[in-house]
Amino acid sequence: MWTMIQDKLGNVFKKGLPTALLEVALIFIGITLAIGFENWNTERNERADELALLTELKANLEENLVQLAEISDFNNQTIASFENMLAHIVARRPYSDDLSNAFGWIDNWASPYLTSSAYETLKSRGLDVISESSLRQQIVYLFDVQYSHLVKDYDRSEWINLEVSMLPLHLKHVEILASGLAVPVDYDALLDDRAFKVGILRTLELRKSGIESLHSTAEATRQLIASISEVISD
């Protein structure tokens, strides 16, 4: 490009100084306008890419918000059932069929499987696609810290608790009938099994801690959705 400009300037100066100066000015104005247009077009395309990624990311977050609410609802149901079952056991009340859900849920909880496809795309494209550093930090913290905690810390703790404590107790004390109902194999023996009560208490503590994490993560998700909405609407 610079060689072409030199050739043009050489031809221009053959025409006389006044004409040459005018044409040189026009050449540089044209070059400046071309560069300015190219920069504007690049910025516009980058902005369009950013908005497209943010729109996709917002959709993922809205899906996650629904899932977080569903996980919390189910896990809260298990908590209520376990507390009812534990009260029966501690008070040594007679067995009741309304304990069936609790016995059936001993080895169950809702795990977080959160959508992150847009975030993975963003990482592959480079986080600098997001122009605002504060928004970039908010996105990274939610996905790499808070979502990661739910999956790698809380959910993993549930799996460890199941494998080490609750699954052996479930296999020892619970029978699944042909009707699908979960019932104790020997309710009187279960009442005297201290390990069963301790296991339920530990599960309740873990599950309630998980609910707190779910609620704080849902709030952070809502805040990020709001931040993205502000950028998209500008």
C-alpha cells in the first residue's frame, strides 16, 4: 500500500506545486477516511459478536436459574421428609406409610447439571470479547467459582456421603416393593441403629448447606442476567 501511495505522490508532484499540494491533501483525506471506516467496521463487527455471545450467555443463565429453582425444590422436599422420618425414629413412633418417600429418597438428591455452552464458546474465542472488565469478571466468577463449587464441592460431597454412609444403610434397612414403595426391612431394628440416625443427621446438614449454596448461586445468576441485560439494551 505504501509503494502505491509513493507512486501516486510522485505522479502528483509532476503537475506543479499548487495542484500537487491539493491532490496530496485529497489523497491523505481519502486514506484517513478509509482507515477510519475500516476501524469503525471492525468495532461494529466486534460489538455484534459480543452482543451475540452475551445474548446466548443470557439464555443459558435463564435456563440455569430455572434448574437451580427445581433442584432447590426437590432437595427441600427430601429435607422435609428426612426430618419427619427422623422425628418418628427418635420418638420411636410406630411405622407409617407416609415415611415411604423418605426411605425411597435416602439415596436421592437433585444434582446440578448447569448449562455452560455459551461460556465455553466465550473462553475459546477469548474473554476479551467482552469489552467491560467488570462484566467479564462477574461472568468468570459465576462459572469458574460458584457453579464449580456446586458441582465439584457440594455435589461431590453428596456422592461421598452416599457411597460411604447412606448407601450401605439403605441396602441394610430399606426394601423396594413391587409397587414401588420403599419400606424398612425391619423397622424395630432400624429404631435401634444409631448409625442410621447419625447418617440421616449428616445428610440433613449437608443438604441444608447445599440449599444455601443453591440460593446464593441463583442470586448471583440473577445479578449477572441483569448486568448482561443492561449491556444488551444500550
